Amino acid sequence: MGLDVGTCTVMTFRIRGFKNLRQDERGATLVEFAIVAMPLIIMMMAMLGLGFRQYISIQLAGAIDQSARQVTVGTTTTVATIKASITSQIRAILPGATVNVVPSSYDAFSKVGKPEPITTDTAPIGVYNKGDCFEDENGNGVWDADSGLNGTGGSDDIVYYTATVTYPEIVPMRKLLGWSATETVTATAMMKNQPYASQADPAVICS
């Protein structure tokens, strides 16, 4: 059975149409952009979030340094005053931020973050146990793994400040990943108070 002329013409047209469609590149740029757009947007949002976090970190470091210096010269001595000073500077940038400041004082730089010294060490050697004697650096009557005393200390003391800022993220990256939608930035500073009085020697306690 042969094909008539009309049928052949239609088949030829369809073959040419499919061939032309396969070679047609119009709109390819739009498709390619749609493929790369989402990763590009996510990358830009991540960079914006990291950049803002770094900016807050720098501002917090400056605020804690400025407030700590006020303590060293005796113009402010309370934790509440320091926290208020740092909070006011950070909230000028982030009105909804939560600021927490924890100062700990030591009588020497070498004792920052260190345990209270054991003066008489019984077995097991090198660790504090019942029967040992120790210098009660913070005056609380018990041996501590960190000899720091809460607060801004006294004359000639070393004060170690830790400030933490928590704020809602400005771009929803963490929320998109199912994490907490808040960012936390921490800064530290260490200052020595002016020697406006003599330091008291720590008592030696034997358990």
C-alpha cells in the first residue's frame, strides 16, 4: 500500500519540526539561570549573614573593651553598670538583642582560668582530694577548679570579662536548615584594675 502525497508532506513537516525544535536554543539562558539562581541566592544570603555576624563581633569587642577600661580607673564598679554600658551600645545596632556580661576576677594574670593552688598534696598526687591544703583564692571556703571570683574584683586584680550577644538572624539561613533562628556572638577582654589599695593574701585551708 503506498502513501499519498498529502501524508508524505505531513510526515516530512513533522520530521523537520522535531529537528528544528531540537536545534532551537532560544530560552536556554533563562533555563540556565533558573538552575544556578537558587544556589547563588543562598550563597549571597550566607555571606550577608556571616558579614553581619563579624560586624557585631567587632562592635561587641569594642564595647566590652571600653566598658572594662572604665572599671580599671574606678569610674564604674558594678556588673549592672558594665552590662548597661555594653547593652546600650549593642542595642543601638540591634534593638532586639539580648546581652549578658560575666566578669571574673583573679589576683594575677597567671591564675586566670586556673584552679586554686594545692599547697599540701596527698595521694593521689596532682589532683585535689580530701586531706589536701589549698589557697582559697576566691574566699568561698572550698576548693575550686577555677579560682576566679565573680564580679569586677578589687585593687590590682585581673578581671576577665565574657560578653554574649544573642539576636534574631537577619537572613533566614539557620531557619531554612531547621536550626534555631538566633545568632550568638561572644567576646572577651582582660583588664588589670589600678593599684588603689593593697591586695589581701589568700587563706590556706586544709580539708
